[in-house]
Amino acid sequence: MIQRLLIILFSSASGIFYRLGGLGNGGKERFPKIPTWWFNTKIRDIGIPLIYFSWCIIYGIPVNRYLILSCTLLAFSLSTYFKKSGDPQPKHWFAHGLAIGLSAIPLYWCGVSWQPIILRAIVLSSATVFIGSIPNDDISELGRGFIIIATLLMLR
């Protein structure tokens, strides 16, 4: 019961950070009492890896250079949609989700098996394409942020 509650809370926080990072200049208009720096990608690029790091510690992954490397790779993968210009297309969502999933590869040296890491990367890439196709930006970004942490259950 506590594990389910924690994963829902952590995943929801990840979704919120993902969305806040995607609001850009429009965030200040929608939420005038929140500081402007919350609405750029830095809140996404730092916030989600911190949630990821916390989840890993809670579920017994040792704090070492491989966990830190995994968090760093996650931050870098969150900072790009792998596109040159314009709106992201399905191929960009796929690459974005795959990079997020593959950022967990260093966890292999923390005792996580290869199979769930690869399976999670495939699930994330597919789910990111599906969720990225939702026309409502709020729902789409909240969903993409949510699945990043929710799929960590696959690594147990």
C-alpha cells in the first residue's frame, strides 16, 4: 500500500515538474505567484532526476557513481526532443522516450538486470509517442512526466 502511494506521489510530482518545465513564458501568466524560473526546462531537467534519485534510494539502489551517472543521463535526455526546429513529431517523441529509458543503463552496475532496463526503455519510447500525440499540452506533458517515474516499478 505504501509503495503504491509513494509511486503515485513521486510520479505525480514528476508530471508536474515536466509540465512546469514546458510552460515557458506562458507560465507566469497562468501562475503569477510562482517565480518565473520554474517555467523553463531547468525545473524539469533538475526536478525529475532528483525524484528519480530519491525513488532509487528508497527502493534500495545504492548511492554510487552509477546512480549519479544515471541521474545525469536522465537530466540530459530530458533537455532535448531530438529535433532541429518546429513541433516534435512521433519520431522525436520516440527518441526522447528511448533516451529517458536508456538513461537507466548504469543501474545495471547497481544490481538491476538488463532485461527490465531494456523493456522499460521500449515501454517509455512507445508511451511517449502515444502520450505526445494528445493535443492538450497540459495532459500530454503531465502524462509524459508521470510515466518516467511510474515505469521505474519495472526495474524492481
